[in-house]
Amino acid sequence: MNRSRGFTLLEVLVAMSIFAVIGLGASQMLRTVIKTHEHTQATMKDIAAFTKAITVIQRDLSQLVNRPVKNEFGEPLPPLVVDSNEDKIIEFSRTGWNNPLGLSRSDIQRVAYGVTDEGELKRYFWLVLDRAEDSPVIEQILLEDIEEFRINLTSVEGDTSDLWPNNNSQSLLPLGAEVFIVSRSFGEIRQVFSFIEVGKMQSSDNSGSSGADSENQSGAPNGR
């Protein structure tokens, strides 16, 4: 009678060792894939948040308008205020505030931006332009882990400043802004924004002045 031959103890130990090595390698590979996926998801989330924040800032700054307001103490505020030493680094009036419900309010909105001690870049806005002491301010967190947020403005004369109103400029509003955002995730990001509504006002003013000059010249007596 033939006897079936089984595995020896040495063969079993070798097979177990091979399977253990394969299992360990597969486990490490799976752990690496999971960590890579988590890191990729976190990076994509940060990029999406940063893109959204830049879009919001660009939308606000591009619609800057010449609309002074009053603060909660009844004191007048210019259309644009920039001071890096304040909690709200920039505060200004912007047009284009959507009103899908048809509420009885202006389409001009007062907004502000600042960085908290916790490193949060916040957008602030008020429901009214001329505020009272009980007027609420709405806060929106745009970005986290922000180390620095600063703004340089370019006046009509071509001068740059991080303070507005600027006594060195004769214009009520600058033409554009250079925004610097320093993040722990992305480092320093620089974006340049133009004040479209301000440019339109400057163009209309120049056109009106040119038209008036032309009328004066054509209507002047010849004198001969």
C-alpha cells in the first residue's frame, strides 16, 4: 500500500516564513497607499479652500465703490480703509451684493478682512451701510493656518502704500491692490487685483473733462 507523503517540518516553516514576508510587504504597501491618499485629499482640500478665498477677495475688491459710511458711533468712515496695525486690515464698500429674495436693502455692502490670533483669515460684512451700536457683524472663515496677511495699494499717481487714506495721494480711491498671504501650507502667495469700478469712474471722469474742454475750445470766440 502506497503512503501519501506529507510536508516536513522544515518545509512548513519555510512556507510560513515566505507568507509572513509577503504579508508584511503588502501591509506596508497598503499603509503607504492610505497615507498618500490622505495627504492628497488634505492637499486638495487646502487648494480648494485657497481658490475659493482668492475668488471671494477678487470679487469684493473688483467691485470697490466710492461710498462712505458711518460706524457704530456715528463717525464717518471713507470708502476704503487700510491699516495693517488694526484687527480688520482692510474695510471698504463694494457693489454687486446679490439680492435673490428681493429684500428692501442696498446692493452696496460693507466688508472687511483680517487675521485672528488663531491664524484664521476672516471676512466680515454688515447688513447695513451706516451702522448702529447694535448692528451685527457677520464673520466668515476663509482660510486657516495663516501667518501674515498684508495689502499694498497703488494710487492714481503710481505710488504704493499699505495705508489708506493716504495723504500723499490726491485721489479718493486707489486703482488696485497687491495682496500677500503667507500660509503654513503654501508659503507666500501674491495676487494683484484691479479696482474695476474705480477704473470706470476714472474713465468717465476723464471723458467728461475731455468733452468739456472740447466744447470750451469750439465755443471760444475767434477774436479776429
